[in-house]
Amino acid sequence: MATIKDVAREAGVGVGTASRALSGNGSIHPDTKKKIDEVAEKLGFVPNQQARNLKKQSSGCIALIVPTIFHPFFAKAALYFENEIYALGYRMVVVSSQDNRAKEKVMLNMIKQQRVDGIIFVTHYDHDSLDPSLPVVSIDRHLGAGIPYVTSNNYEASRAVVERLLAKGAKNVACVCGDPVVESETIYRYKAYVDVMQEHGLPVRLLKKAFDHGQEPEMIREFFEKFPETDGIFAGTDMLALAAYHVATQMGRKIPEDVQIIGFDGVLDKWQTLPSLTTVQQNIPEMAKAGVELLMKRIRGEETPARVEIPACIIDGDTAK
């Protein structure tokens, strides 16, 4: 196996120059770097990443911890986070906690054990003992003072779609949402619904409860049993909205003539054909970029804002007028 000395000798440079060129550290003339890279490729030189990381006191790895990779939102988030992290020269490991709080605690200890340099964390649980000085960034969730998070303009975007349902003729607008255990910005989705309905002097038809991913159809059936008169639905996620479409169709109700449905997330564009869902689309690429920027600052020990908000937008589809 070729060594750094072999590369340096073949390229006609010193070992230090070859090392700096291949590691990306230090100023190297572009022509010299190109020559060294070509020699390294020709000789099949493989850098000793472990030794390099030890020297830098870095694992070279970032962890993304999500409740489940099965959900389209987390799958899309993983794609964009990996793009941002790879561009900075890091590797990313994705951990599906499967909504297991104990598993999340174990994975958070990876930072203390220096197995990862930082963590992007999405959880459905509270972690009171989380050290606020650790390089952790959250998505939507409030993990306590000192842990920054990235979110969307949940309240404003949700108000806009509820007002739209009313303006488009829905008389009995209802809302179905998850009820997170941990303090989360997602609660502003149903809070916005309640505020709009009360401002219009209309009855509130709200079903919110904690549920596991994959239980959306059961929750929607419960929803229709409780509010059968519903002709407009604001669903807290796209998966709930899609479940509402299928359950309502099975009940013989036409979409959007009998029931208008608007979701939240905007992640089903690559997962479905028809119907196309009217939804609030979160800007996941920008959320990933902001999250990684926050994490890099945390890793470097720099100050960060407590909250970064990325605007969402309404995407027109077939499920609302």
C-alpha cells in the first residue's frame, strides 16, 4: 500500500507539502496540488483518516438523530443535511431512534465519547439533563436553554391556510394534529387554527393527540367519527392530510368538492402521483443549511442565535379549491 512518502517522492515534493495538499490544510499552489492528487490516485494512496482525526481531535463525523427514517419529512431532511455536511468534509451517520427515549440518550453520549463532533437532533421526548454546552442543534424542538434550533414560520403559515379554507367556502373547518410531548414549534399549527376560528366566531373542531408514525389512518378515522360534518381540514402533517384524503374517499366523500384538505410539510412531491396535495411546504434545503451552520459554530465554540426561522410557502394541489 502506498504511503505519503511514496506520493511525495513520485510528485517531487516534500512530505509536508504532500500532506497539506491531500488534507486540504495550508496554502498549496493549485498546480502543485493537482500534481499531488494525480500521483496519489495513480499510486492508490488512501489517507489515514483515523490518524488525521486524532491529530485534529475530531471524529470527522456528524450524527443526525431522527424518530424514524420511514417518515418522508425525516428522509428528505437526511438528504439535505448530508449534502451540507459532506460539502464541509464531514461524514454523516443517520440514527433512527424508533421513538425510543433510552436509545436517544445512548446516542447523545456519542459526543461525550468523541465518536461524533456534533449532533442534529429531532426528538419527540424531553431531555432535561442535556448539557447546553454540547454541540447539538435541534429541528423544531425546544431542548432547553443554550440549545439552538431551526424551525419554520409555523404560526403565520398555518393562519394563512385556515383563512384560505374559510375564504374558499368551507363552513365546518377542523384541524387534526399530533400533540408533542416535548415543547415544539409544531404546536403553533393548531394554535393558529384555534385563533383564526375564534376570531371569526366559529366553533373549534380540534383533534390533537400523541401518536406514533404509521398510525395516521387510525387517527383520521377517529377524527371523522368525532367531526362528521367537516368540510375543510387543516392537517398538521402531510401524512395526516394524505390519510384524510384516503379515509374521506372511502367514506364516499369527494375531494375537494365535499371536503377540502390542506397539509403541512410539503414532502410528498416525490412519494405520490395523484392526488397532489395542497400543503404548506417547509424549505428543508434552507433549514438544513441553517442547521449545519449553527452546528459548525457550536463545534467551534462560537455564539449562536437561539432560534432561526425559515419561511414556508403554500403549494397548490388537487385537495383544496
